[in-house]
Amino acid sequence: MAANLFSDDQVNLEVLRQRAIGMRWASVPQDTIPLTAADPDFPPAREITDAMIEFLQGRYIPYGGIPGVREAMSRFLLERKNERIDPDFIIPVDSAAAGLQAIACALLEPGDEAIVFDPVDLLFGVSVRYVGATEVFYPSVWQDGRWKLDDLESYITPKTKMICLCNPHNPMGYLYTREDVEHIARLAQKYNLWIMNDEIWSDIVYSEHTYFSINSLGPELNRRTISCYGLSKGFALAGLRAGCVYAQSQEALDAVSKIANGHVHGMDSVAQTGMKAALEKAGYWQDAFVAHLQGNRDMVYERFSRMPLIKATLQQCTFVTFPDISATGLSSQEFVDFMQKEQKVVLVPGTKFWFGPRAEGHVRLCYATSRAILKEGLDRIEEGLHKLEKRGRV
């Protein structure tokens, strides 16, 4: 039964072409396949939408939140991610993106520096720059099956106030080990730095691997860690704008709550109702989703491994892949433009705007869709690569 949730016929293109904006189905011609924004093509668990409908049928939408949301999140974090977070140290916010900005606004000032891994999702840099602080790029190097972090300390200066951690990593799709996060936590402790910890992708981890949150190290090493989480990836609820920020110390909670508490009022009661239902009732859906995605991941890796001019990578987590296309002789943006114009498939370019300076030569592909759509998208990419090969753009 769970497998049927992600069969090809569960993707409703009629509705997606009306609602899925932002480089997706509603923003491209009907003959084009968008493998772009990290927003699943499948509808969420019915228990979530049923809970919101039932709430609205009561017709009253008063001030205040929904009882039990923080407690539900606390249980979820413990049971699914081994993070012991006091419900009183959890603040619901209107999306993980809002959470990142709230953390930056609360902790950074003009002139401060924040270490941002490169490449990484653009929202870290956006949040840091928003408050007038400076992002210091640290190379995200995956080498011999692990992250290279040995020289991270050399990037810390007297102006450094924060380390920005994205675990699981978007767009590269790799996990940080216990040793990795402990190294980062001890550096933060040594230099009295804050850690902005983004766990938005922590639901999407494949069966060969185990997710280890920095919060699992306990409150002593996380005295100045503030985390954010949202339901957009693991529950397919991007438009619900449902997320939270949380901490393990009173110091961290007090630091961020002056900003984040203002965002609680931006997360409406309907969204909080959906969040609570997801956390309490939709675990089965998430497990089946990850199983489907693992099959898609394997399909992408196997197909890319046989294509010319592209270097495949096998993700440990997330539902995006970030292959190297530099052998085509095209820039990331040129490659995306070519595929969109010639092959009617859209990808995200590895430009500085999206992921940082070291993203160049890569593109990001989202595979949170049906097998049929993914196969067609990969067929088009393969045809395009053969065209480029024949043109001698090597």
C-alpha cells in the first residue's frame, strides 16, 4: 500500500501546472520537465490535509497557536533523530528559511564574519548578508569518502562570530559524521562561536547511512548551537511554511527568541495544525517516500555513470544530485540554458548566486518525482550530452 503512494499516477500534473511556481511546472512550457526546486511532485500524507480541513471546518481561527505542537516536535526529534530538545526550547516559525534569517538577525551585526561552507544552499549567505555581516567561504571538499575539515580552524579570525552548518549537505548530498560535527562543535566552543545548524534535509537519509546530528553530542558542546528544521523536504509541505528553531541551552534560546518569537505569529494556526499532524501521524509516509527516493537516486547514478561528459555522484542523503559537467566545456549557466532550449529539461545552475563560488562546473538535479518523469528527464539529458559530444565541446 505504501508503495502505491509514489506510483507514477500519483503525480498530478494538472494541479502542479497551476500551483508549482518557482522554476517548476507552473513556470515552464507544458513540453518542458523541471528537475529544479527541491519541492516534491507528490502530494503529502492525507492525514495532514485532513487535519487542516477539520480545523477549518470548525470555522473559528482565534489568536494563539495549537496546543501540543512543541511537544510533538520534541518527541519527533528524539524518536527520529536522537536529539533531546526540551519543548520549551522549540520555537515554531514560518519556514526553515525564516528560521535561518531569525538566527542571523539575532546573533550577527555589521562587521561580523560567518564561516559558510562552499558550495552550499544560498540561504546561508542571504541570511548573513541581510544583517550586514560578511560570509567567509570555506571549501566543502568531499575527499576519500569524508569531509576535509583539517584546516577549518585557520579560517577563524577575531571577527568570526558564527559557523554555518548544513547537515545533511545541500547540494552535495553527503552527511557529516560524529567526528565531523564534534570537530566543528569543539572549534565553536574554543573560540566562543555560534553555530547556525540547518537540519532541513535530515529526514532524507538512505538506508546505507546513519544521520548524526550535532545536537546528539549533548548540551555541553551545543551551548551556542541554534538549529532550524522544516517540513518542506521530508513531508512535501514547502508551501505550508512550517518550521522551527530550537536550542539546548537557555543562553541560545534567549539569544534567538527575541527575533524568532516574532515569527511565531507568522506561522498561522492552520499550518501549525498541519505540522502537528505530520509529526504525529505521517511517519509511515516519510519512510515510504525515502524508499522511493532511494530507488530514484540509484537510477540517476546508474544513468549518469553511463553518459558522456558528466561525472555522477552517489548521494547519502537529500533528493538532489550535483554532478560535474565541466567536461562539456560549458559553464553551469550555459549548460542549463542548452538543456532547457534544446532538450526541454530544466536544471539549477551551479552559479555563485545559488550555491557559492565553488559550485561552478556543476548543476543540481532534483529527483523527487515519479520514475516515469525522471526517466524522461534523464533521456533528454543523455540526448543533449551526446549532441554536445558530437559538437566537440570537450
